Amino acid sequence: MQNSEIKTTCSYCGVGCGIVVTNDAKNGVTVTGDKDNPVNRGMLCSKGMNLHYVVNDTSDRILYPEMRWSKSHPMERVSWDAGLDRAAAVFSSIIKKHGPDSVGFYISGQCLTEEYYLVNKLVKGFLKTNNIDTNSRLCMSSAVAGYKKTFGEDSVPIAYDDIELADTFLITGANPAWCHPILFRRLEQHKEKNPKIKIIVVDPRKTDSALAADLHLQIIPGTDIVLYHALAKRLIEKGYADKDFINNHTENFKLYKDLVMSSSLEKASKLCGISVDQIKQAADIIGKAKGFISLWAMGLNQSAIGVDKNTALLNLSLLTGHVGKPGSGPFSLTGQPNAMGGREVGGMANLLAVHKELANPVHRQEVADFWGVDGISEKPGLTATEMFEALESGKMKAIWIICTNPMVSLPDSRRVEKALANAKFVVVQDISHNSDTSKFADLLLPAAGWLEKEGTMTNSERRISYLPKGINAPGEALPDVDILMRFAKKMNFTGFNFNTTEDIYKEHCLMTKGTNIDISYLNYSRLKNEGTFQWPVPDYGHPGTPRLFADKKFFTPSQKAIFNIPTAIENTSPAPNDEFPFVLTTGRIRDQWHTMTKTGKVSRLMTHIPSPVLEINPIDAFKSKIEEGDIVVVTSKNGTVQVKAKVSDTIREGVVFLPMHWGKQLENDLNRTNNLTNTIVDPVSKEPDFKYTTVSVIKYVKP
Ligand code: SF4
């Protein structure tokens, strides 16, 4: 470490807390919350405050490239040159024989912006395929599509500082108390100082967030839009609609009004499994709000109708005029530290850099011209689940996986297993030797981790921060940008001769010039000296933009926000039946992160919930003769999981919950929740429906 103390940003969730890192010979790396950081003001959650254990423990790190010459050969240590020569030879030969769309890259919302930018340039500009997608597809692609449909572009309108300016919060499909803890702590502190502020939580589970709420609407899974429409009807009937905002700044209100006015509170009450009075209470709280913020995450996004759920929720902000003013607005929460940065560089199969559209020929040409290539393929790339389907069917032959563990995180693990086993060539570029995915690698490339490389990230509120390199990576591990540039050179691609990571950032910033996410006046020096910035930053002296749409001009052609009409109001996934009578919903627990390749190494984070348990309602447990602690067999049409039961009235009757984190920690893989989940995706966002899989649950009986 060049300095004894550096400031950086947490590598876990999209809150993006500031961290002060110290390093000394005696203690190694230690971390504290950065008191000067506007996001967390010195606070850290359990995951963040234990980050140093992950950095100091290099026991499972990939230390040098490893490769096998054929599927029947064991992995052996090779040089960087030998590994990347082979990668270039195999990718070139597959592309020559089967075309560019026979290869793909699957990356991560944990990649830094420079890495995201570079790999997209490599794949879309030079490999000539759009088969590059990210695990953010599993997280926020429905929110991206919802924003675009409503505001004309992917744009989170508000900032964390709006929390302290609002008096009413609708948290829906999210458990920030566990999944975005510091953000939730700010909300709690705000309520402690102002007991009159109101928090409404919509969730089928009585989460810690719900326990802190003034009103918990424990709806039946999948009925979110029914509820939002009933709320809208009540808001209109009670005169809470903001007519001035609707008339001057929105489109399509009449159709929306006709639709919601045809709904019935009584019917909504039945479908949602809550009382009419609760719906009225919620609507009246929202209607009286001076500052209304809706917060949501995977409960809405991970659905077969995720985009419709997003637009239906956004409609409530338009209806009440709570957009573009202090303490008001919709606010989707990103799960990963740089999911937002990935959106800026077009890090998904259907996007191009700087929010340009792959489907737009003018945009494709602009990006091609900028990169100095002869064009970008017009064929949409395969999304996360589609890529693995294509590997399974043999349409895709090779995949390069960076910083993600799809064997545990993608739905229907069996299919992912078959896909990876069927692939001709799998490259895994990561830090951890022991991930479930690394076992399938034909080429394993050691990447530098958090604190071992420099770059930038953007958090949920569009705040860009610079992360300096603090320590050297172990063994021969290299920063991801170095690995990608070395591969590009092996492929004889021009346009990758960057001398520094900052040069990559400069190219990305230049590309944003004149766009709605303009950061062309931002650079490492400003980020290092002046701190974090929220985009856009369209001038040298510009302080950044905490709030979008203050002028009520949206990014649509008419500059008006759009009331969208959902294609489906009720859930479209298969409903429970005699064979699979329960709805399984999955999610995070407080102290674990993703597939536990980092947090699973920290013993103190394993004490909160040491192994996966199935939450089941006492009435369901009684009917199924299941008691607390019994081993239960959970089965869906895709597979089986065997875990202990936790009998609890925190969950609705008919619904069961499993955490998503565990992989193959046992001899078998019966810990892995995604053995069960289905591969249904939203038709627009292609985000998987993790929150609604029908399952059976029985007590395990020894054979
Ligand atoms: Fe890290 Fe998120 Fe916790 Fe902040 S809230 S310390 S960003 S995990």
C-alpha cells in the first residue's frame, strides 16, 4: 500500500458505502466506515465491517493460470502467455467455424466500470457478437426497462439525501433492513427523529423491514400490480391525484385512469390477501404525503411480469406528482456495487454504451464510429439464461465467465450444470478457486480482487466513486482490464493499447459527451481530490446531479413521463396445484453476499444463519406434520433441496422461503436453492422469476 490509509468503496451492495482502509505489518488490512462519505457517514453493516477478513484470507485464491488440454486432462499450471494463446486460438477457431454468435461472455455487476467498458468494446466491437450479458440481468433489468418505458431512459431520479426530506415511504418487494442495511439505517434514523413519518412495507414475509413499518401489507406473492391499481383507484377517488403534474408533464393518463377505475378494492383485497381497510389506509398515507419515495428491489424485478410491476409502481409516483422534487421519487435499489456502472457502459446483451440502444441503427453506427470498427451486429445478444440454454443445446460453444458464479446464482442449476459440461471451452476469470463454477473451467484465470486494482463504480443513486489500488494481488493474479487487454492483443485487435486504467476511463467519459449521462468533465483527479459525483457532470465546475427531472422534462420524445398500461395484471407463472402446492420465494439473508465465495469465509458472518433453512408457516407445517428443525425435502419440477425447516409466522400460509446463497458445500448439492427455481423470464427484461416457483414440501424420512 502506497499510503498507510486510503479511502475506497465497499465491494458488496449497491448502497456503496465509503470505507477507510489501513494496512500495517502487524494487523494486515483493517477497515472502518468513512465518516466523510455522504453515503454512509461512517456507518458500515456487518458485511462491510468484515471485508478485511476476505482480503487478508488468500487461502482459496487462484494464484496462477491453470488449463486443461482436453476435458479428460487434469488442470495444470500454465503461464499467462500459454493460457491466453490457447484462449485466443480456441475462440478464433470456434468463431471461424461457427460464427461470432457461437461464443459469449457472462460478466458481473461487481466488475468495475473500466472492466465493464473494455469487455463490452471487446465483444460487441471486435468479436462481432452481442453475446455479452451480466448477472445484473438477474437483479435489475426489469427496473431498467421500467424506467425506460416511463421516463424515456434508464434513470434513477433521486438520491439518498432525499430520504431525510421525505415523510412517506413505500418499500415494496425489498428488505433493505437486511439487503441494503446502511440505507435502511438512514431511514430508521430519520424516523427516530421524526416519528410522524410513515413507512409502508409490501411483502409476503414479515421481514425486519416490515417489522419497522407503520403498515405491513403481507400480500400473496405476485399480486403487486393488483395492489398498486387498487391504491391508484383510491387515490383518484379521494382527490389525491396531482392534476397539474398529470396534465402538464405526463402522457396516457386517460387509459391508465380507465383501467384502475375499473378495478375494485374488494376484488383486490381478495386477490392480494389483505383487507380493504389496509388498502385504504395505505392509499390515504400516500395521498397525504408531502414527500413520497417508493423503494423496491428484487421482489418486483425478479418476476415473469417484472417490467409491468415496475411501471405500475412508477405510475403511482406520476399519479401523485412525486417526481423531480426534493424528498420525492421512485428509487430502485441495485443489488451489486456497480450494477449502475454496468448500465452506463451498456453492459447487457440488448444495450450499447451510454444508454444507446442496440436496436437503433443510428446508435450502432455512432458506437462503431467511436470505436473505429466497421459496425456492430444488429442481432440482439443472448441474455443470461439464453446463453446457458444455447450452451446446453450446442448453439453456443464457448463461454468466458468473469467474476460470477452462475452454477449457484442462475435458475435451474441442473440446466446450468448441463450447459457448462456441454460447452467446448469454458474460461473462468475470478478470484476464488473453490466456486461451483470454477470446477467447469478449461482455463482458469486469476483476477485481482477488491483493493488489489484501481477503477470506478457507480452506486444505486448514480454516485461515482474512485477505488484506488491498496495492496498487491497474490500470486500472478492480474487486474481484469490487464487480462482483457492481453487477450485482445493475442486476437490482434487494435483499440486496446491503454497505458493505464485511467486511459480506459477517459475513453468511456468521452463517449458520454452530450448524452443524458454526460461525465465527460469527470476524471480520476477530480474523483480523488473532490470525492464522489452523481452523474451527469456536464461541466468542469459542475458538482454533479443529485436529482433528475427537477425541470419536469423527461427523456421521452415529448419530454413527458408516460403512464404505462401493463400487459398482465395478475401473475402469469404456473399457480400452485395438488402436486406442487406451495409458492417458493427466494432471497438474501443479512450476513451473506451472493454465492458466499467471500462472506462464507468469515466465521463471524456464519453465526447469524449458519445453514440454509426453509421458512414455513405454522399452519402449513402442522398440516404437513413438520416441526421446527425437521429435515424437509423441497421439490419442484426442476429439482430437489433438502434443508432444515424453520416454522415461523413471518411467512404467509401457502408460501415458503429459501435463501439464495448456498452452493455445493455438502457432498451432494442439496443445499442449492436454484436446483428448484424455474427458468421463466419476463418477456421484456428477460429477468428470471426467482420469486415464484411452485414446490412441494415433505418431511424427510430416512430410506
Ligand atoms: Fe457494504 Fe452495502 Fe453494507 Fe454499505 S450497506 S457496508 S455497501 S454491504
